Amino acid sequence: MVKYNRGLDATFQALADPTRRAIVSTLARGQASVTELARPHRMSLPAVMKHLRVLVKAGLVTQRKSGRTRRCRLAARPLKKAEAWISQYRAFWETQFDALDRYLAQQPVEVSEWPRNNYLQKLR
């Protein structure tokens, strides 16, 4: 039976959109207002608010209202969980690439004349 981690699923779903990744990237440099987050994107403020709702629901962003301004801050915990999940697969792929490297190092090197001959024919 497959075990699903809803928090991890929500994190990856939220990060699947390039606009939301850009918002997360901006917030990684420090907190910002919704207006500041919307400024670099060519979309309406309500559209940016929808993206922020997805990020908030995934736990990636927290919001605090101060007067008429809504300030957003990046929450690290979901990103740490995603990084931990990815690191398991990073170890797997590093092992696979190391094995490929060892295999290729054992193979004799063949020198082909084709690309060079083809290049010289084009010059003539």
C-alpha cells in the first residue's frame, strides 16, 4: 500500500507553478507585502492572491495583516521536509552516476574520424 504524505504533496503541488516559485524565491530574501510580491508579475492583484492562497494552504507562506497591508513571510518547515525527501533520491542517483562513471572509465576509448572528416569536407 502506498503511503501518501499530504503535506509533501501540497508542497510540490504549490511549487509546480513558476509564479509561485518566483514568489517563494522573493520571500527567501525576506518578508514582503502582497503588492510587492505582485509587482514583477504581469497579472492582477486578485490572481496573485490566488497564488498566495495556495502557498499559504501548503504551509509555505504565512501572512500577517498590519493595517491595510498584508505582509508575507516564507515558512521553512515544508521546504525542509521536501529537501529531506529529495535528498533520499539524490543519494540514489549519486550512487547510479558513480557506477556509470566506473563503467565508462573501464571502456576503451574509440577515436572516430567522422566528425572531423565531415567538418573538413564542409570547409572545401
